[in-house]
Amino acid sequence: MRDVDGAVANHDGNREVPLGRRQAVGRLGGLAVVAALGCHGVRRVDLPADDASAAPPPAPDASIRRVLGYAALASSAHNSQPWRVRRESADRLVLLRDVMRRLPAVDPADRELMLSLGAFLENLAQAGAALGLPCDIVPVEGETDEVATIHLGAAAPGPTARRTLDAISRRRILRSGYRDEAIAPDHVAAMLASAGEARFYARGSREWSLLRDGTIAANRLQAARDDAQRELASWIRWRDDEVRTKRDGLTPESLEIGGVAGWWVRRRYTSASVMSPAFRKRGVETAERQASAGGGWLVLTGSGSTRASLLDAGRRYERLLLSLRGLGIAAHPMTQILEEAETRRGLEASLGVSETIQFLLRVGYVERYPEPVSVRRPIDWFLV
């Protein structure tokens, strides 16, 4: 799954852009003055949360809009933000999938789309409880675009409201800076408690090696697929003006391309760059480094592929992500192994897992934990 905060990645993405800082500096030659400027691309903090062109919302709607704003900070594949929300009454919302934001090349069955919507629902539930609008969420099965109904109650704000909202606001997926050290047993226990149905495989174990090798193989397969590469290219926002206009997808900042390298790719890279053999080759090399780094793999499982099961897995995934900054641990979804039939086949049996595998995350302690930069669409863009 290609991610949000994260990368040329799966869920918040997984393949990092191949141009390194040294390569960019070499190409730019003596333009040291550019580096001195330290200019950055568009970050979340640079953009307003709401659409400035929209009329001010009625006062009673302010609290609901605030909750929806936190919900929309959820992780999603390629930062596609595949959610729409219909307001049916003062206390009833309906969550819908946005079929225009599907990823048919890597997610033809909309499995990852449903996981992303589950992450949205978890943020909605936690923010609602924190702000005094507890949510009763009921999944909707079938082929309809309606995914879940949400009934909003009324209660006193939760006692840990500030901590909850801070965790939602500061959640970030990282791809680089992972330390190759063992994760403390109490931290493993905390992650498993947040994730619910899950397994942890420590660095150096047989299962860790299997997931590393399978992830690398899946990245090679995906890099060779023109449809997958084209889809990836369509979700990368190289130009700052495109970031401001679309407010979604993967940006140089969320791909962790900063400094001179960021300046270079914002001016020189296009969708055609992503289709080049050099980009694909370096993307695989990056995936090899990433899959080999960190303290282990966390595997989230579930009871099957029903909507309810996928939404539940997405909620547990987001719940896990919200717990990690306090532990100094980052998680990087690398789910290409689930997207390619050749690497997906027999994975549960190889790992000795009887349940369905829903998520694969590389986890580990990181050198630093920067603030989130991935952009989000204003509420009026998805509230219908």
C-alpha cells in the first residue's frame, strides 16, 4: 500500500524517490547559494485547514467540522484521502468511498482503500470522544459507496483530550533514520496491545528475513509494471503549485527529500521521470535498504476480507500509529508483498499465521521524529 505521510510509499507509500542529496549537489555543481537559501516545499503547516473561498460554516457545525478535520489526518494509501462524508442530520453522518481516488493498479479489489477508510474512522472516533462528540459507527456491507454510518452523541470532553488530539495531529510515517537495534520487550508489548490482532518478528529472525526478501522481490515486480508505475507517478506532486491546488498525494517534503535535492526535484522532475528506467532501478535499491533496516516487522492480521474486517484492521492500524511517537518508534507500511500475486501466495503459511494478513509494517527506533508535513484537503472538499 502506498502511504500518506510517508513516501513513494504504500499506505502514507513505500518506494522512496531515488535522487540522493549528493547526486543533486553534483548535478547542480557550484550552486551553493541555492543550498544556503534552505528553501523547502509546501508542508501541511503552510496551508489552511479549511477552504478560504468557502462560506463560513453555521455555528452549530463548528464542532463537527473540527472532528472531521482531525479524522482527515488519517493515513491513506498514496495519501489519496479516499473519503467523502455526507451530512444527513445534525447527529448523523455517512462515510462514503471516493471511487475517483482508487488505486486500481496496485489495489484492484479496494482492500487498501477500505483500510484507509478504517484509519479515517479511528481518528473520527478518537477525536469525537476527545471533543465531546462520541461516535457510534456501524459498517455498511455490500457494493454500495456507503461504507459506514456514524451517529454522533453528546458527552463531556474526554479526560485525555489534549493528548489524543496531539497524537492525531503529530502522527507521521517515516522511511529513513531507522536504527538496527532490538526493540525493548515492553515496547513490543505496547505495540501489540495497540494493534490488537498482530504478530511481531524481531530483526534477524527467520520471519524477518522472509518478509525482507519478499518485500524486495515485490518491489522489483512492481517497478517492472508500467501500470503500477504510472499510477504512482499520478500521485506524486512535484511542483509546489500542484501541491497547493490538489492538497493530496506524495510531495517531496513527505518523501523526505529536502535541501538542494528537494529544490532540484521540484523544478526538474515530472511524471515522466517516474517512468524512467533509472527511477525504477533506484527505487528498488531504496526498497532494499529500507526493508533491511529497523528493529523488526509488525504484521496486522484479521478475520477475512469483509468490509467490517478491513475497516477494523484499518482502525487498529491507525490506533497503532497514534501510539508510536511516545515510544520513539516509527512505522513504515511496506505492503507491496500483499499487492503482487507472486509474493502474496502462501505468505500466511510461510509465517505460520492462520488469520488473513492485512498490514505489514517495518518498525524501529529512529534518530529523530520530525513533525508531519503531508498535505490534506480542506473539509469542504470531501463533505457532501
